Amino acid sequence: MNQWTNFTKGFIKENAVFVLLLGLCPTLAVTSSAINGMGMGLATTFVLVCSNMVVTLVKSFIPDKVRIPAFIVIIASFVTIVELVMQAYVPALFDTLGIFIPLIVVNCLVLGRAEGFASKQSFISSLIDGLGMGLGFTFALTLLGSVREMLGNGSIFDVKFTTGDAILVFILQPGAFIVLGYLIAIINKLRKTA
Amino acid sequence: MAKKVKSSFINMVLTLMIITVVASLALGSVYNLTLEPIAAAKKAARERAIKLVLPAFDSLNSFKVPMPADPELTAGNGDQDSLEFHQAFENGTLVGTAISTFSNQAYDPTQIQIMVGFLPGGIIDSTVVTQQKETPGLGTKMADPKFNGQFAGKNPATFNLYVTKDGGQVDAITASTISSRAVCDALRRAYATFESYKSDGGNE
């Protein structure tokens, strides 16, 4: 497979959030601001790349019937390692992101790529797939977080551009569904016309 | 595509066992490696928080003070019955007391922790939230100056530490009354303990 296509497919064509509709639980929960979305996306990218690499290396030793539990253990281990290492060496970043890190375990995007891609493809392809899908996920979460933060808090990346309060509902859970719905519609329109 | 390994009882058990053993070894070693840096980072964060809530000082005296036996302050605390006091001295004179206080009444079941600095007279110098897991974008605003800043320079003896909805003088965060109440709860706990420590004859 062409590695460039493999890398870029995660951004629009097979975007995890907007097209595959994978990993929506963390997507809806954490995107109350642009920086939260981006942080969650990058942490997920790291876990995705690591788990894709390990899964593709061990795939030929794992009996078919126990592959899902095996993948889950691998993913959960990486998430815990990320959490501990961040807490130890970048406590400032951990303060902002700490609460989202354990959520990565339940992100079906990570398991989906392990099961649907890394367990069938070569090492390099899996690595690039993890990177591309992860960055596409980061892009989607940052976009969603930016829109919600702009409408709901009157700021972007914590830089205020209005005084006073904004439309609070966009920070709350219903706002996540509303914005996600509109973004999916726009992206699908763009995909059809492109 | 890789050839699928046929599943038999033996190889399934073995594979899962090997994977979990390797994973636990990896996690155990990472935990050991990061244990000290995490403790150091927490200590540094606590010292930073003390510096933030008090005037300049050159030495610290830390000790634990039991909370007064008021059911409103002690209900639901589990086995926590004391607060950590950090008395700060500059050239031997007491300049303030930082108290690490907490509340279990927050929206998220995780305890919120607040470092609050009292000047010797009992006036709040400032407060800083050191641990909270509230809803991002809502309860997390408890750490913002807009909410947190309203306590600076107030004396809880005259400033009613309840949100306005409960008849107090604290402006709650929009849509986060529960988080705001938890902050007030933590500050009342700190002030009551501070006062009882004073009346028990401790130097302010």
C-alpha cells in the first residue's frame, strides 16, 4: 500500500471521528476546550502508535480466539505507562490531561486499529497507520474543542476574544452532540463534493 | 496477511499468561522507576502552592492539627481527622499559615484539595486549588482567578463562606453550584481548624 495514502487517510477520508464514528465517548466528553481536545488527541496518538507496533509484532504468536483480550492488555499497559511517566516527568501537563488518560483504554479507535489493521499488516504500515489515524483523531478533537470553546466560552486556546459570558450550552454535554452533528454534516458534504 | 494460529486450550492459556506476566513486569518496573519522581513532583507542587498563598518567607514548620469535632466539618471524611498546617516564618516572625484543606462534596467523587494561606490575623491571603477532577469547562473554573480571587483579603469571621444561594457571600460559578459549595466547604474546614488551633493556645 502507498504509505502516503496510508498516512493521510486518517485526516478526512477515514477520519476516526467524522467518518468512522469511532471513539466518540472520549470525543464528546473531553472536547470542552481546544487545548483539552488537542491534549487528549496527542495522548491517544502515542498509545495508538505504541499498541499498533506491539500488536503487529506479536500477531503471529497470538491464538485467534484470545486476540481481543491480548490486545486489551497491551493497550491498557501502555495507557498506564503513559500515565505514570507523565505524572513523574511532566506534572504540569498531567494536571491538565490527567483525568483523560485512563479514558484512552476504552477508546474503541485504539482497539479498532489493533484488530482491523495492525493484526493484518506489516510493521511499517501499522506504525504509519497509527500515526495518521492518531493525528486525524487529534485534528477532529481540536476542531470540535475549538468550536465549542469559541461558542461556549468566547475564547480559543484560552485566549479570550469577548468579554462576559458566551452560550454556555456548548460547553455542556448537549453542545458536544450539536457541534459534532454539524461538523459531521459539513465534512460529509465536503467529501461528497470533493 | 499473517497465518492465523489455531486456538487450543494450552496455547490460549499460555499466550494470555505470558502477555499478562510481561505486562505486569513492565508496569511494575515503570511504577518503581517513577515512584520517586512522582513523589518529588508532588512535593514541589505543594511547596509551589504554599509560596503562592503566603507572603515571602524563609522557613517552614509543617505539622498536623486535628479538626474540631463539628459534625458539619467531619461528616463523610473517612479516617481523615486532621489538616496539614505549614507555618511560614520570615526572620523568625510568623508571616502566615498555609493549610492544606479538602472537601468530599465536589461533583466528581474525587476529593478536591485546596491550599489556603491565612495571615496571622485570620485574613485569607489567597487560595490555590491543588487537586480537582471536576467537569472540564465548568467545575474546573474553581481554579480561575474570577472565582478563586474573591477569597483574597477576606476574613471568614465577617465574610460568610457560603454561596449566595445558601445565604452566603460567595458568588458561585455559573452552572457549577456543587463545585462552588465544595470549595466553600473546604475553606470553612480550614478556617474552623485554624481558629480552634489558636484558641487551644497554639501561636497563631
